[in-house]
Amino acid sequence: PVILEEVVRQGIKAGARHANPGEFTLRAFLGGRIDILQAEAINDLIHASSLKQVKISYNQMEGALSRKIIKLRSQIVQILSQTEASIEFPDEGFKISKNTIANTIEKAEQTIDKLVKSYDLGKTLAEGVTLAITGRSNVGKSTLFNTLLEQERAIVTPHPGTTRDYLRENLKIKDSIFNLVDMAGLYNSSHPAEKEGINRGEKIAASADGILLVLDSSQKASPEDYRLIRKYRNQKIILLHNKCDLPSKMDIKKTIKLGSGMPHLEISA
């Protein structure tokens, strides 16, 4: 390090300067050596948080995505040129069938659909899967949140309204990242702070990638439990029947049926 520092110091003394963040990537882009997709891939590669993301970013940096888009564009331009030629010069032998045009367009749509899906996968790998832990107050959401994180992140008490706002933490399992959100318990509260926390939580749950709906199986299902099942049953959801170590008072089969057979687990948290 001492020798390197001296080399840098002497270089700066002679008129050189430190490169700005991303300057070499910018120069490569402006010089036409890489395109914008490859430039973005370099940034994704630097900030990758999993091995899967590293592999995807590296392939994109090498031009895998760019080549697919160039090939797709070439196919569309070619079919467009042939179509225009058949219209403008029908007597010159430029003919193209409707089936050929339809098949080319269909293949292009399929390719675009695959690219969109690959983007969604890449975004998930980069940002993680958001899982909202929701349910009535005092059903064990925060205890489950702490258990998954293996740390006492959320305060747990037997009193309703302990979690007034949502808590967000990242959980990494191998190469998968999960953004866990512990939502405020849903119940009728007159406190403005608790109401705001509940509203924020419901907005997050509506846009989450998945829902962990916690029910207290040691109690009979309440109207609020049924309301939540109906509300989220069209989303990707797992029913968690909590406190299975206690005698069950809940009609578990009824809750599962109401949720149109959604996946369920019995847990003790």
C-alpha cells in the first residue's frame, strides 16, 4: 500500500487525478465500446448482493441482453421492409404472405414477453421479495418477525397496539433476499398514530409480492380474520395458523376453504 500510495501521489503531483465514480464506464459508453444496457449491468454487478445477481449482471455486461434486442429489432425491421416492398412494388415480385407476417409478429411478442419476465426476475433478485406479515392485533406477528430474523427487532407485549408503524428488515436465505414487513395489528383504534400505522401497512400489503396472514388458532376466527382472508385471497398468500402448541378453537378447515384452498401452515410463534 505504501508503494502504491506513493505512485498515486507522484502521479497527482505530475498532473494526474483520481477518476470520478463510474468515469471509466462513462468513457466506455461515450466511446461506443459498451451500450447503455451494459453500463447499467456494470453498476448492478458492483452492487450485487447475491451470486445469482452476479451471474445475471455479468451476462448482461457481456452483451447477452443487447444481442437479444438487436436480433429482435433486426427481425422486425426485416419483416417491415418486406411488407413495404410487397405493397410498393407488387409487380416486381416482392410478395409476402399474411401467415409469414403473423408468425414473425407472434414470435416477436413471445420474445418480448420472455424479456419482460426476465426483467421481473432480475428485479426480484436485486431488490428481494417483499413479504408482508399481517393479521389482527396480538396474533403473534412480531414474534414471527423476530423469529425469522433471529433477533429481537420488534417489541413484543400482550397489549394491542404495541407495533404502531410497520417495521422492515431484510432476510437473506442462501441467494434469496426477502424484505420482511411487520405490520401494525389490524383492529379498531381511536389513536391517530395507530390508525396511520394501520393505513400504511395495508398499502404495503396491497403491493407486496406475498402475504403471510397470521391467525390465532387458540381463538375462534373473528369477522376481522374472515375479512382479511377475503381481502387478500387473490394475492400470493400463505395462511399461518399460529399458537398450534395451544388447544385449537379455530375452524381451520373453514378458513382454508374461504381462502380458496390457499397454502397454510401451523406454527408456534
